[in-house]
Amino acid sequence: MSMKSALKEYFSSFKGKKVAVIGLGVSNRPLVEGLLDAGVRVLLCDKRRREDFNGLIEGLERRGMTAALGLDYLDRLEGADVIFRTPGLRPDVPQIEKAVAAGAELTSEMEAFLDLCPCRIIAVTGSDGKTTTTTIIAGLLKAAGYRTFVGGNIGHPLLCQVDDIRPDDMVVLELSSFQLMTVRQSPGIAVVTNLAPNHLDVHRDMEEYVGAKRNIFAYQDSGDRLVLNADNEITAGFAAQARGAVILFSRKKTIEGGVCLRDKTVYCEGRPVLSTDDILLPGLHNLENYMAAIAAVDGLVPDEVIRDYARTFGGVPHRIELVRELDGVRYYNDSIASSPSRTIAGLRSFAQKVILIAGGYDKHIPYDVLGPEIVERVKALLLTGDTAETIKAAVLKAPGYQEGQPAVYDCADLQEAVERARALAAPGDVVIMSPASASFDRFKNFEERGNVFKDLVNSLK
């Protein structure tokens, strides 16, 4: 059976059923269109207003879709047979729980793709490093000659592409805790980069967050592979729960049969694979991203391909991205850093003390661990956004803090922070925006925040 007929058969299996799709985002729009093409009754539920869609809703309604929009968008789920959840919505909101208790099946676009994908899947999750590690893995596979598809949190929605995917292709997915909360199928190769408190504004607690991440390997079997960070206490603990082969990677200690660092060389199963001098990306965290990727593609990508790729790959936008050098000062955009651990990794990428712009949306995560790092690695701290006071408090109470070391400035917005950084910086300095916070207090997402920062920096005279 061709994958095209398998996809058509999947959509057709919902005929005669009421299918609710929550959220008309990037991944769910092709899902809605595929269901409508198959003649399925689709109820779209989205908290946005009709006028926010610029005519898209009316076009889909002409094809047979009905829409529940606005603040009470979930109140029409009663009677649904199948519910496709958007990743950002908890599966236990009362309206969904009521519908599931009445017999509705709860799934998602990603869960459907995991069921239908005909080829090998490598999936990456973690608190930090997911996107870069995913991008490195996909780049290595492409360089080795594989036809490679990238999806999940990055790339394109893949469900409606399964008819283009062949059994000898490769799929690489970046999966968030929100996507993993309800999955019941794990990829053949799973990677967990690290785990630290994150997204506690959505997850009930750290235990639930870790449990969601665990699903990336919970349904593997003995022939599968799990790649884990041995230097992270939580991920290292996953090894005892694995059903398949475990490959550990460590920057700090020797790992027999795994991936480790010795004398500035990355070894995999005892053989030298990559010199750290060959890695173009700055920072120890990017070294760890390469180690995770090497463990994931071992046996699939030749070592010489890994070396050639590392010498040329310049990184992913918004991840310690060099924006410009002006008057001897380098400006870096690290907008992806939405957690303290991510900002710490950014600060550790530089041998000198930096001028740091931080602060943003409050995810209700602790900042105590960030304070000492700022005291040690920052010469001037410019704070803006909802978490500014929390970050400032972590710095002021950090061991070793002395008044003015670092100097701390409150800024009304990102523009004021950039202008003050320019005034403070001297030739040879580094200015980095690494917020340690999400962007949603003032921006749509971290990409928008990073682009605004780049525009502000590039407009400096």
C-alpha cells in the first residue's frame, strides 16, 4: 500500500465522525484541510476572533468546516468523537476531560504522524539545545546523502507529507514537553539533551514536566536507541528505565561505549571522531549538542562527514547569533534563551565578562541559579520585562556580589536596553541579549524578540 493511500485511508477513517481540531496554527491548518478534503465533519476550536484570520475561516467554512471561536471556544466539544489537541493546551482542561470521559479520542497531529511515518525517526527533546541538536542531526544526515525531513517544533508540519516520505528516508523531530504529554509511541532513536526547570507556568510541577519528557523513550523496544546526557542528573537517571540500547554522552567524564571528551577530542565508542577545534559554533553547550548528535547518528553518518560539517555549520538564528561588530563591540542575539540554564550556557561561551540584556515573560521558574553566574560573568546587567525584579533579586543575594559588580540598570524596554548597552560598551566588549525568560510579555515569540533586537542593533549609528 502506498503512503498516499495510507494517508487518504487515515483521513477517511474519520468519515461519519465529529472531529474537533483545537487551534488553527502552523501544524493544524494542513490537518484541517486534509480532513475536509476527505469529507470529514470538522469543528475548529480557536480562542482567536474571526477577524484575526483575515478571511481564512470563511474559506474553510465554505468547504464544510464549522468554527467555535473566541473565549468560549472549547464549549462546543461535547459530542466530539476525536479531538486533535494543539500542543500548547493542557490535555486535562475541563472541557477536554469531559469530552474524553464521554468517549472522545484525544490525539494530535504529531501523534498521528508518529503512527503513519514509514521511515526511521530520530527525535530530540530537552530543556536546552533541542533546536541546535536537531539541526545538527538533520544536517549530518543530509550531508551523508539521506533524504531528510525535519519537523516538530521546527521545519514544516509533516503529517500531510507522509505520502512524500519513503522507507529509506530519515525524519528528524524536535519535540517539546507539550507535544510529548500525550504520545503513546516513541521514535526509534530518542535524544534527551538535558533537563532543568522550565515551562512551569504550564506544567503543574517539575515531576509532570519530566514525565512528559520521559515519553520520548517510554514506548521504545529492545531494538531502539536512547541518547542521554550523563552530566545531567535527571537524564542520567533515565538510563535505568530504558528498554532499548542506551548511549551516554559526557563532557566531564570518560564513558565506555558512549561519547565523551578527552584532550579536546570527542570520542565515540573509543574512536576519535571530532576535534573541538573543528567546531565552528562557540560555547561548551554546543560541544554537548555535537556529542548528542554524534551519539544519535553513530552507524548512519561517517566520521569524516561529521568533521566536515562541524567546520562549516554556523549555527541557528537567535542562538548566540553574531549580529554585528560596531566600534569594536560585538553584539550577540541569544533570544532563544528563555530559561536561566540557557542564559548560563550563553554566558559561559565567552572568556570575558559581558554586558547582558535580560528579562521577559515570567514562567514561574526559579532564578537563584542565575545570580552567581551573572556576578561572575557579567560587567553590566540591563533588565527589562516581567522578570526584571526577580533576576535582580537573584543577583543581589548571590554569594560574592558587591555593589556595582555588576552594575544593574532598569530599562523600560528593549530599545532603551540596547541604547544603554551602546553607551556603556567599550572597544573589545561583548553585548549579548540572553533574556533567561520567555518573550510573551511583549513579543509574539522569541523569533520576533530576536528580530527586534537585531533591528535595534543594526540601526545604531
